[in-house]
Amino acid sequence: MPNLPLLLGHRGTGFSALVAENSFGAFDTALAHGCDGFEFDVRVTGCGRALVCHDATARGITVARAEANELTDLAILEDVLQRYGPMAFLDIELKVRGIESKVLTALREHPPERGFVVSSFIPEVVVELRLRSPTVPTGIICEKPGQLARSRTLSAEFLMVHRSLLDRELVREIQHAGRKIFVWTVNDEDTMLRHAEWGVDGIISDDTQLLVRAFHGDQPRSKGNT
């Protein structure tokens, strides 16, 4: 494996009882373990704020109807970009439509320096991103065969493929087409190593400590490798 894949934490890190996923604590933990970066989720509130949140509700509050004085404990997209853009690869997953312009504005104001991709399960989100900013790297997320089939018609540079869909031939096909392929969510070492041997460009895992140890042992990684 001369070219190791990017090692990315899923929602920061998902295997820690000490920090909540999609939080600064989770992101800090993933980077402290030695990951190259992390994936995180973005939704928009009723007042137009881009919040880092996976579910449609948080603490019983519907995110899409929340106002500025609610959900203040959740991270704001701009703060994540400003804090981690200089040091980490960012996989920014958009959970809803209608947030594309706001995300693109935030990226212009705080451009990540270590690479990034804006990804989504929603094909229309990817299409809208491409129309608004053709230079921003986009990714389509696939969990089912039908989604994978449709992804071939989209001009996204990245495919985020569920581990159940991945095989060596798919990796070759995607990369032969000039696209990059990330696999998610991989939480056992043998599968991590097998996917890396197949040549995937990135591995997303809940278990960030195991992910880094699988490729780098117990030696801490230097800042230059993140």
C-alpha cells in the first residue's frame, strides 16, 4: 500500500463515551488519535443558521424550525471551518436541501487548507452545488445499489460508498473514471486493511483510534501527516 488512504473519523469519533458526536470534542479526539480529518453533518435552522447536527431533531427541538436562541450548544458550520480548516481534511455532509448557497459562502470565507469535499445522499444537492460552484469538490453518498447506479450519472468527484457495496472492481471502475472513492463506516481492522489494499482513497470510521493504529501502529503521527 504505497499510497495510504485518508483516515477520517465518522462524525468526529463515534466510539467515545466522553464526547458527543459532531462536536468540537469529537473532532479534537479524532485528530488527537491521528486521523487526517473527519466527516460531519450539517442542517439549517429556521432562522438560517448552518448547524452541525445529524438528526432532524436535537433535544426534542426540530432543527429546521429552531431559532437563534435555541440549540446554542451545537457547533456552527463557520466555526468548524475556521477552527479545523487549517489542520484537517473535512467531509461536509449536507443532510437537507436549500443550504447549498449558505455552505458555499462559508467555504469562500473560510477555505479549508487541507482539502475538503461537500457530500450528500441527495442527488439534487450535488447538482445544485455543481451549478453554483463548479470548482467545489462534491461527493454523492451511496448506501444501496440503486443509489450507486444513479451516482454514475452525476458529475461528483467523490463517491462515498457503504462498505456493503464495495469490492475491488468498483474501486477500479470509479478511479478509472477519474473519481475518488471513500468507504464508510468501517470499524474492524481486517476490513480497513483490505479496503486500503484495494486502493480506496479514504476510509471513514467510528473507531478513530483503531483506524489510525491499523496503519500506523501505536506511534503518534506528526502534524505534517494530518
